[in-house]
Amino acid sequence: MSATSLVPNQGGAAETWTLPSRGRIAMYSLIIGESAIFTIFVVAYIFYIGKSLYGPTPRQVLEIPVIATICLLSSSFTIWLSERALERNKIKAFGAFWALTLVLGVIFLVYTGIEWQDLIYHKGLTISTNLFGTTFYSLVGLHATHVVFGLIGLTTVLIFTLLGKVREEHSERIQVLALYWHFVDAVWVVVFTVVYILGR
Amino acid sequence: MADQTFPIGGTLDLTPPRIAKKTFLEWLLEWATTVDHKRLGLLYIVLAIVFLLVGGAEAILIRIQLAFPNNHFLAPDTFNRLFTMHGTTMVFLMGMPLVFGFANYIVPLQIGARDMAFPRLNALSFWLTAFGGLMLYYSFIGGSGLYGVGNAPDVTWWAYAPLTSRAFSPGHGVDYWALSLIITGIGTLGGAINIIATVISMRCKGMTLLRMPLFAWLMLVVSGLLLITITPLTAAQVMLTIDRYLGGHFFDTQAGGSAVVWMHFFWIFGHPEVYVLVFPAFAIANEVIPVFSRKPIFGYPAMVAASVGIAFISLGVWAHHMFTVGMTSVDNAFFVLSTELVGVPTGIKIFNWLATMWGGKIRFKTPMLFLTGFLFQFLIAGLTGIILSIAPFDWQLHNSYFVIAHFHYMLVGAIVFAVFGGLYYWYPKVTGRMMSEKLGKWHFWLMLIGFHVTFDTMHFVGLMGMPRSIYTYEADRGWAHLNMIISIGGFVQAIAVLIFAYNLFWSYYKGKEAGNDPWDAWTLEWSTASPPPVYNFAVEPEVRSRRPLWDIKHPEDPDWSYE
């Protein structure tokens, strides 16, 4: 079986034929799609600000989640540190920063849980109370759902790291997952601005 | 398999395969667990054809009901369910699976890849789409739910609030509708991501973006458009589900919510969706018209730019579905102008196809017949679209049969015609046999006649004031004869489609052997065997121009000297 190629190889460009990584392209595509979902929820939130016919209003019940926000935003920094550590083949440093990222994400989620419990049981705001409740729980809940999916991904990688299966060659896959985490953080900046600053 | 017509040596592994007789269950398991892009592509297309027949049957029932004035062939609530299911089926379960079916089968072959970028994601996307469709149809028996009333959804396919709220739509029909569209939507998102990653990251050596076949280009553009088109629908359906199940107030006007917001969200999805459906038709035209005109496509870069332009403009035209809602005149003017702007890149495409045919040595085989029909019907559909985009005209004809005639001209006259052409064109590649030309010509001419009898006439009853979605009408309105003609045309089309379905089966067993390249075509899928082996190409191809097979067949005059 002769292996003649389709056209005689003329050298030059074909020798250095490289294409972008499919993982990165897919993650960027997913992020574009997810951004559209968030856009619709954010637009609905902004459109319905102040349109509730009865209380409670955001100013009465919402408190700015400073600590949770600091935790989530700094987790973007720690995950970047761990990406860099893996590129330089420092597996221990990678694992440490990765675990720190996970802890920061969990703190954020726990804080959201506490906030919701306070809102539901003490301040009487549920998803069906008024229009504000509906838009608030769906937008913040949509983001929290993304945090949960991110944490599942982070935990999976952490387990593999503890089992000693993560090596330098996995750097690119790790970076694709980290892209998602950066996206979740970036969306929080928008959600935070809209819900706790503009809407309050 | 080693016949003389191979244009390329080395694309096939000629070791004889070990042949073992499979039991039915083994065969079934193989198809159910497959991750091969060709099999998944076929599954998508089979799914689409099944739902085409189902949705077509619903259309026929609707036409029987409307053929006579004061008719009671169907009960009124059944009629509402049928037109809801007809619309939803044709858009989500026929149109979208066709996009992915064609893209799955053809794109990896055209770009010289062995499979899609993510084969397992591909299988997941297909099964989500298929089960989403099953779930929608399960509503016929499972829709009564807690309240003991209701059935399939009966809220039209755009499902305006507040008709969809629990107060006006008890039962679970609307829930099945929303959930099944969320599920097929996730499948669609997965499919779109997969196509983008495949086209960008899996091209064979030498295939730069501007040497890529236009079919693959169109699929890249449509997938990009889907990323930001299908997701707003998913978001809106989640909101609707929150309203219905958790007592939310997004579209609840009594708690400050807005029904118009639903309309915006739905059409932000709904209008680009029309372009999502028509892009595969463009893609097929870009392959079939040059091959059967024996000329390379005219104005390749302009075609690429026009496709991207259409996708971009289509994102800013949605509110032309809402002129009668009562927007400000500034809003109306914006959406009139943006909608008319789509005519520019679309016109470029039509002129380029005509210029490709101009002076060509046209072979009117069945695929080319369908694509010629596509070209002229698409033009008329576009022209009535421009008419309807003018707000004052739309105020007169909104929700009339004129609108129905316009978008069926697009969906049937353009998209379905092009898809039939594409199926005739690639059938020999998929099965190794030609489809019967004789049955194909019967199919084409009956379809053409039936189509024009139905949808040309529909414009006139629309102009005479017949509104859409009505159950029946009085005899003295003067619509009776025209409605009868429309229904007769519907039956002619149904016969044509049944001939096509018969042709699919007949040719599979009795069709002429096709060989690898029956149409003397130029793109890479024709360089491998028919049907293609599981691995597509034993040796990764390498290309130097837009028509690699032309270069092989005409080494004295290769394309790359001109590009």
C-alpha cells in the first residue's frame, strides 16, 4: 500500500501545520454560549429593577457580600498561580494552589447558602414572594449553579492530583478547566454589580 | 473496492475486513453506542426525516380541517395542539437535526479529518435531541398530569405569555414543551461547540480557512450563530419553568412582570433561528450548484463575507415580529432598516449562485433541479420578507396567512428543496448507490407543482384577510375555494414526499452502483470509498487549493495557479 499524499509535498507551509487546541476552542465556545444565557438573565434583572408591586425591596433585605466576593475573585488569582506551577512542573505547588482555589470556591458557596437561609427564614423573601425575589434567586442561583459545576471539576482534578496522576503534560487540559473557572469569576463581577450595586 | 475510479492512491486501507454475521441485537447495540460521526450524522438525518413525516401528517390534518368552511373534522382543541406540534416539530425536530446531520456526516470528510473533535460529546448531543423529541411527543399521553386536564401543548410554537401561565394552561402540556426544548437545546449547544472545534482544529494539512469548502464555512458560521441563538431560548424556557413550577413572576403581569419581555426573549432566539435553518440550504447550494454547472463557485470570499454578514445582521432584527405590539416609532424604524439590510448580503449570495450557473455546462440531474427550484423560491421568499419588514404593511398583514405563506416559502420552498437536493447529492456517497433519477424527477415535479399550488395561493387568502391559527371560518368570507386549492396542493406535496421516502428504500437495494465520485465533484469527501470506511482516510490528505480533486484530475491545470 503506497502512502502517496494528495498532492506532492512541496515543503514550506505544510511542514509547520499547527491548528489551535480543540479543547480551548470548545471552552471558548461554551463560554460564549453561557454568556448569552447570563445576558438574558441580567437583562431581565435590570429591566425588572423597581418593578415589584410589593416588598420586600432589595434595599431592605440585601447586604453586600464582601467576604464572599473577595474569596471568589482571589480564587482566580490562585488558580492562575497553580496553572503556572504546573507549567514549570512543580506538582506540589500546583496541588497546594489548586486546593486553595477549591477552598475559596467552597467559602463563596457556603456564604451564599447562609445569605439565602437568612433571606428565606428571617427576611421572608422567597422566589415567589415578588418580582425581585424571582429575578434575584434565578440570577444568583444560576451563577451559584455554575460555581457548583466548577467545584465538581476542581475536586476531580484535586483527587487525581492527590493520587499522583497529574503531570506537566496535562497542563493544557488543566488550563481549559481553569478558563471555565475564570469565566465563573468574571460573571460574578457582573452579577455583583447588577444585583448589589445597581439594583440596591 | 479497488476500482479504477479512485482519484487518489493511498486513501484506503485495502486489507480485506474480517466479515462476521451480526445478530440483530449486536447491530442495534452498535448503532446505539456509536460515536462515529458518519453514523451519528445518519441518525440525525433519519430522526429528521421521521419527524418530517410526522410534522407533515399534522400539516395534512390541519389542511383537511381548513379545506371547507364550518368544518368539524377536528375538535377545536385538537386543532390548536396540531398546529403547535407542527411548528415545534418542524423547527426543532426536523430543521435542527438536519443541520447537525449534514454537518456531522460531511464536514469531517470535507476537511480531511477522521472524526469530529469530540466524538462522545457528539453522541451525547444526538441522544439529547432524540430524547427531547420523544419527550415532546410523550405529552400526548402524559400531559394530563396532576390536574387531570390538558394534553399536548396548545399554545402555538412561540407560546406567548400569559397564555402559558398555570392559570390559562393547566396540565403539563406546556411543561413538556418547555422541558423538551431545554433538553434539545443542550444537545444543540453541544453539537455547535463540536462543529466549531472540528472546523477550527481538525483541518488537514494545507487547508487554510480560505481553502475550506464553503459547506464547511457555512456550518462554522451556523454553529457560531447557534451558540448565541439557542441559549437565550434555554434561558427563557428556564424562566417559564420557574414561573410555572416555583411560582415566579417573570411573565406574570399581575405581579409586575411583563408579557412583552417573553416576546423579546423568544424572538431574540426565534429570528436568528430562521437563519440557522436556512444556512444548511446555502451550504448545500454552495456544493451542488458549482458541481452541476461545471464551474468553481463565483466570488468565494464574497460568499464567506456574506454568510458572516447575514449571521451578524440577523442578531439585530428580532422585533420585526412585534410591530403590532406598539413599540415606539424609533424602535420600529430601527427594526425596519435592520431587517431590510439582510437583503444586501442575501442578494450577493443569489447573484453569486446565478453567476456560477452563468455560462456553465449545467447538468439538470435531480440535485440540480431541486437547487434551481431553491434559488427562485428563495428569491421570492426573500422579497415577501422585505415587503413584510415594512412596519405599516406589517400592521395590515400581521398574523395573516400572508405571513404563513412568506415563511413557508422560506422553510419549504428554500430549505426543504435544498435539503432534498442535498440528500440526492450525497446519497451515493452514504450508501454506495445512486437514487433513482426517474423517481427523483417525479418527486421534484410533483413537489414543485404542489408547493406552488399551496403556497402561492396562501398569499392571496392572506391578502383577503384570513388570520393564522383559526380553527374554521364562515362560508360567506370568500376564502373557501382558495382554501380548497391550498389543501389539494398539500396532498400533492405529501405524495411527492412519499415517493421520496420510497425512493430512499428502493435505491438502497436496487439503485445503480455509484462508485466513489459519481458526480465528478471536487471536494475531499468524494476521494474516499462510498460508503466511506470508518477511518475516512487511511492517509491524512493534504490540499493546496479549494478544489483538491480538480487538482488531482487535472494536474496540467491545477487550481492553485489561480488562487
